[in-house]
Amino acid sequence: MKKTILLILFIAISTSCFAGSDYGALQKRLSYLNEIDEVAWVHFDKNNVYVGFNPLPHDYKFICQAAAFQGNKALNFGVHVWAVPSDDQSWKQGNTGRYFCTTTARGGKVTKPCR
């Protein structure tokens, strides 16, 4: 019984924190990505950011890690950045197909860097 109540309380708190996130702030903070020549497009889906590269720059891992860090600062919530080929604008997390790397930032630091 106690475990069920704690689980429900945890879900309610985490859902309300996530629901209150300002995704506009994330888009604004990461708008600089559009100024990078090799970035063909940027798509946002809640706290997931998909960056289409063409061509793939040598520093794409750094670009993604910086975007995840900046996104985490904007949302104060975990942010995942995916580097994908620019010819697949419909690619989303969980789809089959290729992506170059993914990185995550939480708690003000990159917790899962691109590899």
C-alpha cells in the first residue's frame, strides 16, 4: 500500500514538473544552431532535440553536447539531442534507421556524451 502511494505521488510530481516546462525557452536557447552552416534543420519534440547535419562536421559531438547542456539550462530538466542525417527529417527516437550520436544533459551537466 505504501509503495503504491509513493509511486503515485512520484508520478504526479514528475508529471507536473515536466508538464510545466517551457519548451519555447528551449527553442529560443538553441536557436543558435540554425546559424551553424552544417545544420540543415532542427526539430523539437518536448525535451528531445533532433539536429539534421549536412555535411557532418568534425565537431558534431561537441555541437550536440553543447546543445544538450544549454537545453538543460533552459528547461531545468533532462534534454536529449540526436544528431541525424539531414535527409531524414521524419526520424524520431525509437525509429529504425541511422543516427550519428545522441547525448543527454541533466542536473546542469552532460550525463551521457556522444560516442
